[in-house]
Amino acid sequence: MRYLIFLMLFFPAQLGAQTGVQPQVTAEAPTDPVTVGQPAIVRIKLLVPTFMPSPPVFPSLEQENMLVRLPERASGPISETVDGETWSGVQRSYRLYPLQAGPIEFGKQEVVVTFADPETNAPTTVIIPLPEMTLNAVVPEGARDLDPLILATGFTVDQQIDGSTEMENGGAITRRLTAKIAGTTPLLVPELIPDMQDPLLSAYPKEPRFTESEDRGVLSGQRVDEIVYLAQQGGQTQLQPITIRWYNLNTNQIEKIDIDAVDLTLAPPKWQPPDADTIFRLLALAAGLTLVLWALARFLGPRVTSWKQARRDRYQISSDFALDTLRKALQANDISMSYSALELWKLRSDTPDMAIGLEEQLARIGAARYSSRTGSKPEAWAAALSELKVMKQTEHRARNQLPPLNP
């Protein structure tokens, strides 16, 4: 990997006495793109012409979407020849792990140095700004369609189920997924268990647990996701299967991990007798409802009875009543009652002329019944009922016919 070395001599604002010779600071950072989740080494070198009575204060280099780690023995003494003289100092190394693709600009960074003045040997403190640095984080071409993005040299996910899959109402079962990742930080591992909307279960997720380790600058670790499910109702359900895709940096291939579903059988809630408070509330509700119904019956009962009686009276003086009486007489083959009902209808109907057909049929029935001749025709009650049907339909059409616009 190529590095760009910034070497500058600064004459910054001095916090102590003015000196003629200032410390020197160099910064070394990679210029090639850095893969997301992989380390980029940045070194800051500080040299002074004398010595430092107190340690320098280096910047943290903390940035959004980036991990900063100081390797073991991150700082160490150095010495170099400057203009024929030996200068001493300190070098600080950082391991930076970008967590997102794109340029990372560090902005204004400073080193606070306290050194002995070459002329007076008095402690002198100065602030030296670092040269601007930028890292360019990238995603391998084969992994650009991954969502979420997991880049690693190794990745496994194990599932554990605590509790019985034959669940009583109110019973609990725990689903735990442990992801182990190599070659990067476990902070890049996404949420392992997706949200689940199931009326039979209530989900109670716990905070994820992270464990990170480092071996010669190579990060690894694990993430543990855990959700407790409580049975709410009876029935059959399952904790859904999970598929996780990740990019193997060793093989430059996308690999897949499948987590099996967990089938659950939930027993229905057991009946529990109501407690005293519930019984009291139910009795109070029943008493209140009975009182309301009694009041309604007392208030509305006479009005409903009066309305029914008025409706019955209107019906009994209507032509419909006469028609219904006539129909019953015809069905009973009662010729005397049929004539009486027919005359009643003619008095109440607006279309009494429509009774001609029925009168003819009744006349035939009477002739057949009272004729002294043998071989007379049978009584035509069916034809009389047909005439009644036609008569009824005609009357209804006449009743529903709209009045003329200009009478």
C-alpha cells in the first residue's frame, strides 16, 4: 500500500515564550482506497530539538462512521537528524476502520507540544496543526448489492432456543442468535432477528451484546441478539426462518447463511373463574341494563302499542284487508264469503271495475254448484284465484302510478 507523507515545519501561535526553533510534525496516511471495515494505518511523528518535559497531546482522530483503535505500543520514542543535529520525539500510530463507504475528511487536527526552549531550557508549549488528511473508503464491486453490508473473512450464525415449543398461555420461549465475525469489527453485523407481527405472540427484544477482540490489527468478535416471546393466544405459529448474505473477502464471493424456522404450538388460555370484583362489576352492569330496559319499556310500551293498534285499524279499513279476506275465502272454496269480501273490496278500491273477471268466475262456480243438470262443469276456484291475482296487481299499479303533471 502506498503512503503519502506530509512533512511540514510550522510556526504556530505560541502559548509560552517565543522561541527561534519550533517542533516538527509529519503525518502519514494511505492514499489508496481502504475497504470498509478494514484497517488503515495513520502515523503522526513529532520531533523537538531538545526534549519534552511532559508528554504531547495527540488528536483522537475520532470521526462519524469510523472506529479508531490504538494498537499495542501505539506511541514510541524516535530520533532523527535535522540540519546536522539529532532531534528526539514521539511517534503515534492509529488503526482506523471506516464503517461506511465514501471519503472521510479529518478536518482541523492539532498536536499540543511542551518542549524545552533551546536557549533558556524553559518549558514552552505550542499548538501545531496537522496537515489535512482524507481517507477514501470503498466497497468491493461484488458486494455493492448487499443490504445490509457484511464484509468479513469469516462469518457464522448459531441459533439457540430456550424453552419448550409446546407453550402454555403466558409461557415464554427465547430465541438467541450469535453471530461470529472475523476480519472486521462486530459493529458491522446488522440486527439478526427481524421484527415479527404475530397476534399469538408478544415479543420482548433485549439489547444486543457485542464482544470485540484484536490480533495484530485484525478485528474479530461476535454479536448476540435475543428476543423473548410470550404466548398470548392458542394456535399454531412459528418463528420465521432467517437468511443472511455476506461477502467473503478471502474468496471475493457472496455466501449465504440460512437459519431454520421454529414451529410453535400454543395452548389456548385456561378458563379462570372471575374474582369478586369482576362479579360485582358484572352484577352492577346487569342491574343498570335492567333498569334502562324497564325505563324504555315503561316509556315506549304504550306508544308502541298505540302505534300497532293504529296500524291494525288502518289495515282493517283498507282495500288490502278486503283482498286478503277475499283470497282466504277463495282458498276455502266459500262462495258466500267470497261474494261478501268482493263487495267489500269494491267499496274500498279505486278500481272496482277490475272485479268483472272475478265476478264471472264466481258466477261459473255458482252455476256449477247449484245447477240441477247433470254433467255440469266443475267449480273453477283456481281460475278465480288467478283473476284475484291479476286484480291485485292492477290495483297496486294504479295506486303507485304518479299523478299527471297538469291535471
